[in-house]
Amino acid sequence: MLTGEQRIKKLNEQRWLCAYCGRPLDVMTAQSAHKIADTKSNRRKYGNDIVDAYENIAMTHAGKCNDGMNIGFNPGKCTQLINRIREHDTHRGVSK
């Protein structure tokens, strides 16, 4: 889950546009969408560090846009994201 400060940072990075549809977002309605869904099975499979990673979150509208960010059905995309998260953590000096 993102802190309030992280939500604003992510929204600024995305230029206040939905990561799925590209339409404008506002602070009250923007949702944090997990690319690798926040489920018990994903936490067991990938670990909390992956599911909670900043890079695993995108800001979207509710409903279809949030659902559309889920890459869990695509193992290749999951692997690419996990590798990026781990590489980012390595560069920050975070050990796993």
C-alpha cells in the first residue's frame, strides 16, 4: 500500500494520467492498482516485497482501469516486473 506521499509521487510520475486508459486522474478518485495482484496466493508465491513494491503499483481509475492493470495471467510480464523490482532493489542496496 502506498503512503499519501508515495501516491502523489506516483501521480506526478504518471502526469496525473491513468496508467490504463490515459485519461486524467484526481487525488480523490485515483486508485492504486497492483500489476501483480495483492492476493494471499501471490504473497505466498512472490513474497510481500514483490507485491508491495512501488514498481508493482500504478495509479488508475476504479473498476475496468484498475482491473486492466493485472498482469497475473501473463507469466512473462510477471517475470519481467519481478526482475525489474529485484534489480532496482539491488541498486538501492536492498538484499533479499
